[in-house]
Amino acid sequence: MESSSPRIVAFCCDRSGYVAADMAGQLGMALPVGLEIIRVPCAGRIDALHMLQALENGADGVLIVACHEENCQSLTGNLRAKARMGYVHGIMEKIGLEKERLEICNLASNDGAKFAETVRKKSEDLERLGPSPIK
């Protein structure tokens, strides 16, 4: 991995984000070099601790890729993930870490192009912020 490429940990819902990521790969779309995809059964299963550990373990940013709010396969998993993200934003603020390093996006399983665009934009945003001060 190139040292200048931001490291992004993307927690991807098995029923939406992971399928969209797979579609982006099958379509041959360019994804950031520093992207690490972690498949989860539902975005609602991502604990605040997982988000913080990803940052603590050297990620410059964390992206949660969940179902659309009105179309969650687990009914409210995406809303639980969003609430936890808000909680983690508060912790990040207290320790001096920019909240822009943690973001949630809602995608459908057929949004391969949007997945590629989202992670590319996240990588660009993290380049502007610079490396995580935790590293």
C-alpha cells in the first residue's frame, strides 16, 4: 500500500454495501489503494468500539455502508449504526479527532458505481485532512 494513500476501513452491510462493492469490482471500477472492506451481517451490528478500534489501529477514516433508511433488510440496523456513529462523533470531538473521519452512507445492492464514487470522495476528503494523528 502506498504511504500517501489514506487508509479507509469500510464496514459494509452484507445485503447492500458489500454487494455494491463487489459490483464495483466486477465492473472494473478503480477503488482507492488504501481501502479495506469488512463484511458485516448488518450495519446495526457495528459497535462503537469497532469504529474506534479501526481508527486506533491506523485507519485515517472509517466508512459505514448501510442499506437505505427506508429499505433496511434488518428493519432498523442502519438507524442503529447512525445513532452509534453520532455517539462516536462525540468521543472523537473530545479527543481532538475530526468527525469527518467517520461517515455513514446508504446504498442499494446495485449501486456499484456509487460505491466507487463514495470511497473515492472519502479518500480525497481524507487526503485534505491529512494522516490520522493517532498513527
